[in-house]
Amino acid sequence: GTRDYLSPAGSEAYLTEDRFISRFNMHLSIQSFLPRPYTQMRAAQFVSHLSLLDVIAHLGMDGANRYIRGESA
């Protein structure tokens, strides 16, 4: 029964093209989240916008908790 839809920036073009807002009578909000870099093994540079599983794999559960809370990892 919701009328609000939060979507990442990369989806805006195709949601507009598909007339998502008018077809489903939704209010569309585009997320502008910019993750803080964290150490990723074997990565030459930080790979952004991966899942939380990547954060856990590289920082462990305690480090992921600190990362999510904005604390130093």
C-alpha cells in the first residue's frame, strides 16, 4: 500500500522511460548515497556501491558495525 519508492541514482533513467511514476501512482525519490571507502583486499582502488556482504568480508562483523555507525574501522 505504499506510495513512496526509494531507488538508486542509476535507475532514474529507465524508471522515467518506463513511466514508473504515472503507471504505479508513486512518489519516486532518488538516493544519493556515497559510501566511505574501506580497505578491500586485492583492489587497486576502492570499488564503490557493493553489498554489505563486501563490507563484512573485508572488515569483519565488528568492523562492519563500526563502518555502518560512521566510526573508524
